[in-house]
Amino acid sequence: MDYKYNTQYLGVTDKSIYFLRNRFPYREIKQDELQRVQLTRGTDLKRPTLAIMFGTILVLVAILVMVDYSGYRINDLTGIRSARTVGYFIVFEVFFIGFGGYSIYRALPIHRVLTFTLTSGDKESFSMLETVRDKKIDLLITSLTSVLAGMRVEIDKEFGL
């Protein structure tokens, strides 16, 4: 396909907008299926509350393990087996805190996203990190306005252009 604008997740042609997975189209959106197109700050996750709960649980488990095993003295942990166990606990804690923190960060509505509100009530959000980094936001807006003939692309002040 000959896209006027494309990223890994979104492609815009002369007639329609395509939602992409690994640069292959899986859904075509025509203008009459769209209710609203908006550039704003938000999250591109489908279920951000679930991601926040998951991240919080991981961080709390890591803190609980840290508190439970912080009372050991060096004399209690002598020997190869005990030292290896402490090393595993440290890796476990770092992994759980890091992964939990990342899950919470991705779910927060602070990322630049392009949100399509469809007439069916569905909302699709796509990250605009690549577009903003490559300074192609003007190309995206002109491509969308040519497809959406008559519909505006709303740009929130929070988007930070």
C-alpha cells in the first residue's frame, strides 16, 4: 500500500485510515466510522487501571519480601547456599520493583497519543512518540485532514506542540 503517512501502528492513505500490527493492516477505518480524532496526552493501553493494579501488586510484593528478609544478620546467612538465596532475593526484588514501576508508568496518562473515537463507541489510542521524535506531526495532521474531509483533528493544549 502507498501510505501518505505511516508508523508501526497507523497508516493513512488517500481514502482511509488503517490500523496496523507490525506494519500490516488489520482494520480499515473510513470517515463515516469516525466520531472524533484527537491528539492529546493519555495512555495507549486498553486497560490502564488493570496495569496500575498489576504494577502496584508487584511493587508491594517486592517491599513485603524486602521487609521480611531485612532482619537477617550476616552470621545467619553464612554459607554458599544462604548467600545464593540472598542473591536471588535481591534479583527478585529489583525485577519486581522495576517491572511494577514500568507497568505503572505506562498506564499513567502522560504520553502523547492519537485517539480515534469510533461511532461504535470503541476508542483506539496510538502512541505518538515516534512521530514527535521524527518531527512528522505536521505530516500526520495534513494526512488526516485530507482523509477526514470536513472533520477536524482536535489538538489539546496539553499535547505540547
